[in-house]
Amino acid sequence: AQSVAQPEDQVNVAEGNPLTVKCTYSVSGNPYLFWYVQYPNRGLQFLLKYITGDNLVKGSYGFEAEFNKSQTSFHLKKPSALVSDSALYFCAVGSGGSYIPTFGRGTSLIVHP
Amino acid sequence: DAGVTQSPTHLIKTRGQQVTLRCSPKSGHDTVSWYQQALGQGPQFIFQYYEEEERQRGNFPDRFSGHQFPNYSSELNVNALLLGDSALYLCASSGSRSRNTGELFFGEGSRLTVL
């Protein structure tokens, strides 16, 4: 079975500061990893993915994530947070055995002006 | 290019009733997945349709059923509604390039309230 853990229910950061949203995963085989963002009362929007290749993945809106196989982590990062980044962020994992991604519970990111 | 569209956006039902939710995938996509997102939770996989057949199913009871039409649109049906079925139901589509990686394109969701 595959699973994702997002250890923080909420992350608070000041505008202009770097942000990190944590994600660890468990999967058999090579992981496919994703980050999605959800704004209030909206569906999920794709941010970025890791399938293979470079461990540092760049995505939409200036976000990036680093795949760390030894720590089974895929943390989401951004060098300088914006108030408009405030939203709910979901990490998801799939694999070649199951292309159906499993989602974490989500982390609420709050960026203070 | 239209994205994934879902209808209705909101609906209220009472326990024991039945509901049908509808989804049109993103242009060029042929695979539809349905997810249930309860308040404060991540999306939970219900099932996936491809070539008009249910291909994979999550841990949901038989009260949850679906259909995919030749134009790739899909319906989710829930019978004998329970209070616990109250949630945001998300439809996600994928195509030949994204299907084998799990990358999904989501609709805005249908919020179901069961009273």
C-alpha cells in the first residue's frame, strides 16, 4: 500500500520569507510524487511532479520541490512567499504498480502580510 | 480549451435518497477518476473509468457506482445516502500522456450535503 504523511496541519510564514511544506511518503517501487494546491471552495490545481530525473523539480507559481529518496521525502518550497500563496496544499504519491495517486490530508499555508 | 466541468456545484439531499453527479473531462482526455473529499481531509479515491469500464476502485461500498459514456463524460451515483456521504466530490481527468504517471486535472467539485 502507498501512503503520504503531511506532518503539519498548518504552516505560517511572513510574506517575503521562504516557505517549506513537508511531505513524506511510503510506496513499493519507484514513486511518482505530486503537489496540488486547493483554494477555498475550489478543485485541486496541479503544481508540480517528480517522475524521474533531477531531484529538484520546478513547478508553477515559483514553487519547487526536492525529492530525497533516502529520507522518502518530497518537501515543497518557495524562496519568497506571497499572501496569495495562502491555500491548502496536498502531497500525493503513486507508483508504477498503481497509477492512482494517494493524497495526504493537506497542509494549510497561511502567509501573513 | 475547456477544463474539467462538474455539475451540479451544490446540492442538498436527505438520508436515504439517491444522487447523480456529472463530469465532463478536459478536452483530449479519456479517463475519469472520482474522489471524495470530506471536510478537513484529503481526496479519497472512489473509482476510475476508462473505455467505459470501471478500471480501479477504492475502498467504497457498492452504494457508489458510476458510468462513463462514449464521449468520455462520466456520472457518479450514490444510493441510500448517509449523513457521512456529505463531502466535496471531485472529478479528475487524465489522458494518454498523464494516465501512466497519475497526474490529474481536477474539476471544481460538487458539494453534497446530506441532511
